[in-house]
Amino acid sequence: MEGIRRRSEKLAEALRDLLCGALIGIAFIIPGFSGSSVAVILGIYEKLLGAVSGVFKRFGESMRILVPVGLGMLLGAAALLFPIRWGMAHVPLPTVSLFAGLALGGLSPLKKQAGEATKPRVFVFAGALVFAALLAFLPEATRPEGFLYRLDAAGYLLLFLVGLIASCALVVPGISGSMMLLIFGYYTPLINLLTDLLLYGKDPLHSLLVIAVAGGGMAVGFFLISAVMKRLLATHPKGVYFAILGFILGSVFAVYAPVLRSPPYLGSVWYALSAALMLALGWAASRLFVRLTSR
């Protein structure tokens, strides 16, 4: 009976990690939102950092965590790639409001982990909030729509470096990887390349090579920055969580800013009401999910 109970507990944990991974994957493909913020809200951030930093020392144990989370990320991103692309193109304000509600509804566990507010911690919080919010005002790079189909050696190297920089967002909560790609001018071309590959099977070898190069850069940066974040959590945990709170709140502003620059979207009362409704639904769903996972 004891063996059956342990196996059932491991299976339940793997399914929970799979679901958490799916939510992280969904957040990663939305400009302005951070997959690592979702990991923090779901309570598996430090668990993931430990698995990544210990992958060479405790390979089997780390893989039992990373495999279901990674699979969930792929499934979540793939399942909502088309709906999110449609939502951001046609009803961006309600779509963004839903995910803003999801982010804001999960902040209560972070406040408990952050502890008492001191002057240094408040300063760290304010700096992180301002930094994340200012990302919305960085100019987006402009590139030809099909440039990923005409890469040379230098282009592949640049793509690797962009993946390396964007990997910061996989580890640092509140910094959006998709927004970093948007700023560098790679987000829309990569989304179009993925949808062309999945829908039409367009140029599969080249598409997979582009994905592998960008993914390789993200993987290298992911492992390097994970070690740094684990060290910071071990030495200054309260300050780190104050910074995370600032990054998350700043990223909510950053994702709203480009949507609110489009006046026609604010002209319809029903459109604004639908956005408010989606914000409330996202907040309620996040609160419920955090309560269930805490049990």
C-alpha cells in the first residue's frame, strides 16, 4: 500500500507540474507577460531553479521535474498559439485584461514570501517596477516580414544572441521573453514562421533550424542565469521577492501600454466592459488556482 501511495503522489505531482508548465508556456508567448512570473505565482519557481542548477549533479531527480514542466510548456504554447494570435490581433484589450487578471490574482503568496517592507526592499521594489514598465517605451525594431527565411551565418549568430538575451525572461520573473523578442523585431516573424510550419508545413528543415538556433541561445542563457538567481535567493530571498513583485506589476503596465495607444479600441463601451469582465475572470481564476494548489 505504501508503494502505491508513493506512486500516486508522484503521478499527481507530475500532472500538476504538467499543468503549471502549460500555464508558463501560455504566458511566455504573450508579449508583456513572464513565464517565470507564472512559475513564482504557482509556487514552483524555486523548485525549477533547483532542478536546472542541479541537472548535472542530480540528473534523474532534475529530469523528473523538468520533463513534465517542459512538455506542459510546449503543449500550452502550441494549444493557444493560434487563439492568442487571433485575440491579440482582433480583441487585444480583453485578451490582455484576462492575463493581467491572472497575474494580479496570484500576488498574495508572493507578499507573504516577501515579508516586511523595509526601506532597501521598497527601493528594490520601486526600481524593478519602473524598469519593467519602461520596457513598454523601448522602440520596436523593424525588419522585413520574411527575413527569417533569408538568414546567413551572421544572421544565425545574431539569432542565437537574441535567444540568449531573451532567456533572461525565462528566469527573471516579470521580464517578458516575448516582449524582448518584440523589441528586437523577432517576435512576429517567429510567430508567423511557427504558424506556417504547423499549418502548412512550409520549409520544415529551415524552420526547425531557426527554432533550434534560437532555442539553443535560450537554453545556454537559461542555465547561466538560473545559477545566479538561485544564489540570490539563497543570500537575499526577501529582497528578491520584493523585486519580483515590482517586475510583475511593472510588466502588467508594460503589456497594457501598447494596447491603450490604439484609440478605436477605447471608443466602444461594450468593448471596455468586456475587458473589465475578462480582468475580473482572470483574477478570480488565478485566486482559485492558487488556493487549490496551496492545498
